[in-house]
Amino acid sequence: MNIRNIIKMAFQSFLSNKLRTFLTMLGIIIGVFAVVVLISIGQGATKGVTESISSMGANIINVNVFDRKQVMKLKDMDKLASLQGVKSVTPVYSVSTTVKYDLEKARVAINGGNENYMKINNYEIDAGRVITPVDVDYRNRVAIIGRTTADKLFDAENPLDKEISVDGIKYTVVGILKEKESNLMGDSNDTVIVPVTSLMRQYNLTQINSIVLQANSAEESALAKENVQGYLLDRFGNKDSFMVLSQDEMLSILKEVTGMLTIMLGGIAGISLLVGGIGIMNIMLVTVTERTREIGIRKAIGAGRGNILVQFLIESSVMSGVGGLIGVVLGILTSYLITGAMGIRYVTGIPVILGALIFSLFVGIFFGLYPANKASKFKPVDALRYE
Amino acid sequence: MIDLKNVTKTYDMGAVEVKALRGVTLHVDEGEFLSIIGPSGSGKSTLMNIIGCLDLPTSGEYYLDGKEISTYDEKQLAKIRNQKIGFVFQKFNLLPKLSALENVELPLIYRGMSYKDRMRKSIETLERVGLGDRMSHKPTELSGGQQQRVAIARALAGNPPVLLADEPTGNLDSKSGQDVLALIQELSREGKTIVLITHNAEISKEAKRTVAIIDGQLVDNG
């Protein structure tokens, strides 16, 4: 008995029970759909985060200080910069606030840094000038703005030498950033960079909680990190007051977190696929009982146990396979739309799609096995008598 | 062709044992037309199930076409049913979702015949029973007599040496019943071994030889 015939028979049987078949398939459709969507988004997000960390600049080390009593001051920066393996250092402050020019308003992230900030963060200047050590020393109220911010505030006007108001304090625009690719952390082009000292004075800040360093090279990254840790340990006396993370470490932590998230989401979706499988088993048991007489007739005219077993197995796996296919198509469409809306890249997870399809087929076979085996064991005499 | 030797069949119904067949010995020659007559509950259905290899005897020997089959396993029995026996049931037992042609084709599919051969054979057999113009009809679209003729075509398609008919006219009006019996007569003349089971003495007269079964035992064996 060839497969084509059995598959044809399976479809005939589905068509005569359209609603029931659809409802049973729905379990698999939803399961596969969830697997594909959740994993696609998870992978897209992982990719996005990874890219945004990589785009920060090479050989970056992040320092965060948690101590509330002892604080880091600006003078610590010079000491950190003089450590072996360290190329440059910038304190980082970020304030999200409203910026005004004339009648235009925009909510942007104001980033305070020193003269090294732009280089460390991979920013380049398009027009005007960069922040200089003099700006930092004299707390000059100057600002460098991103392309998106410039478009929002100035339209076609040339922003250079115009005064913008940050929370009521005027800053002069001295430079415009070259456009940079956006990433998951937000639009890199919607930003205002000012001297950290000016920002600290404006908001009455005295301590520095966040510092970004750049190592001389990838090879010296570990050395630089070690020296920074040594310095901070000396400075604070305990290692719980601060955290030093290199770019590689951030990447691996994030990868681990998103990887775990993907597995967890995939697992939850997998459970719903399993529930769908139980639905298939349930309906196959009903089908087998309903078709006892048919099984009897088939056996009477020469069908062996194997024929009956294969017939019902194919029926359950065609049901789950078709359900899986529909789920995959819907899943791809949906994750494409969602990743588009979230602004992250859609990652075509061929392994995920294949995996979901194979798994749903497997679910159909696994959960079809018991009903099919039951059907194949019917005695022809008893089955023929069944009304 | 069919040789039963002291065959018994006992059903274990929990508390009691029901002896459906108590030592049946029966011989049917190749090409013979035999009818088995008996009232309901006499064990004739059990006998038919055993002859048709749908069930195995509790004791005794059964030779079909020279082969002792009471020791066969399920797989071998399925093969025997497929190749040696053609069933015609009282209730037709056609698959309602399949067309007449597909119903006739079914035993050939289980035999593993190629599509081309199946088609040729099925169409030929349906034409043989006079349903050449009803091949794509579903059983529900056919009259009782036509359905039974499809069933006979299905039984004949694989060209088995033995045709087993269990009350083939039981669900038919007398005209259709006559047609079906005429068809069976024709098959007998062509040399097919036929065993007809009935409770109706009129119908049993169609056969050249009649045996009666009462309380699980054959009488009038002659």
C-alpha cells in the first residue's frame, strides 16, 4: 500500500470532518506559531544588542560605581588614564530632557562626556568642531548634536552657532555628528553631547558613577581591566562598590541572558506544542473508535496490522505536519511584522523553522502511535460487528 | 479446497464458556457451490468467520487450498484473506467515503498491485458486475442491489479461489436479491468455489449442496 494513497485517504477523512480537523490542528498551529515568533524575536533582539555593543567602539571597558559615601571625582579620570594599557577615559552622564530651539521642542538624551567621549563612542564630526579639553575645564556651554536632533529642532536651518536651551540653560551648537547606524539602544543620531563638567554644574552633580575607558588594544584590554580594578580596589577598599566590565564580558553576558530567554520562550512555546499533540491523540482515539467498522472491513479484505497502523499514523502526522506548516507561515509573517515594528532586524531562523516543522511532525507521530496501535490491534471479527 | 477437521470454537464470556462450534468437519471441493443453512445463534457466523480466516478455531484443523492455517499469525491471515478469500456481507460493508471504483481497488492496494494494474482490474470487474457506468458513485448514491454488486466486484477483483457470501440477499428487495443470486450462479458456473450462508431455505436451494448447522454441529452433511 503506497504512501500517496494513504495521504490521499487522510485528506479525504479530514475533509469530511473539517471543523474537528481544524480545531485539532489549531493546537499545533498555535504551538508552532509561538515557537517561531518567540525564537525569531529573541534571536533578532540578541543580534541587535550584540551589534549595538560592538558599535560602541573597540576595546571598551565600562566602570560603574555603587558606593554612596566615597565618590569618584573628575581628578580620578587623569589617574585612570595614566594606568598601563589604558588609552583614554571619559566620565559619562546621561540626562533625558527637553531641548528647545525657537518654538521647536524635542525630548533627547543629553550625554555629558569629556574630550574623549566622542572617540570612545565611535562618533565622528560632520560639521563644526569637537569638544576640547578647554570646554571641559571651563565648563563651556557648548553642544554637539546628532543628525536626527538637528532635523527635529532646525529643519532646514544651519544649527551651527545657534543657541539651544536645555532645561532652560542655553548651549551653543558647535558641531554636528556624522550619521551612525541606529541600533537597539535607540537612535544614535538623536543625541546631544555636552562637556560633562557643564552638565554636572547645571544639575548640581558632584560625583561620577559611570566611566568608560578604552584600552590601547585588544591584547592590552585584559591588562587595562586588571589595572583599573586594582586602582578602584585601592580607592574604595572593597570590590562590591564598583563593577568593571569589558566589552567582551558585556557581550557574553548579554548573549547568555538573551540565549536563556530564547530557550525559555522556546520551551514555553514547546509546551503548547505538546498540548497540541495531546489534542491530536485525543481526537485520533475518537476517530479510531468511530471507524472501528472501517478497520474491520479493511482487515477483512486483506489489510494487515501494519497497513492500519501506517494509515492512522500518517493521518495524525499529516494533521500535525499541515498544522506545523500553517504555524510556520503565520509565525514568519508575524515575526517579520513585529521585528519591523520594534526596529530590530528580522533573522530568518532556518534551523528554527525546520526544527519546528520536524518537531510538529514528530509530535503527530508520537501522539498518533498509541491510537494507531490500538486500531491495528482490533480483531476483524469484533470490528466488523461494531455498529 | 476447504477442509475442516473436527473444528471447535469456544468463546470465553467470563463466567460461562459458549461453545459456538462443537466439532465441525466439512469438505468443500474446488469449484463447488455449497450453502450452509441454519437459524440465528446456530454458529453459522462463527463457521463463516473461521472459513474466512477472520477468526481462528479453538481446536481442530483447517486446511485452505492445502495449507494448514490454524497456526497462522495475524500477518499471514491478512495475506490469506487478501488473496484466497472474497467476502460478500449482508450489510455490504463498503467504505462510505470511497467511490465504487476505490472500494473495488482497495484489496488490490493491500496486495501491492501497481496503479495501472489496479485500475485495469477494478474497471474490468465493475463492468463484469454491470456497474461500468457507476464507477465514480459513492455507495450512498447507489441502490442496495448496486451496492451489493460493488461488494461482489470488490470480492472478485483479486480473483480469489473462494467466494464467501454471508446472507448476501438479506438486506435486499426480492428483485435485487434475484439479480445478486443470478450473479453468484454465474460465478459458480465459471468455476469459483462458493460458500453461501443463509437462514433462508429458498435461497439455500440455489446451491448444489446444502448443509445445515444447528447448535454448533453440522447435520445433513451430504
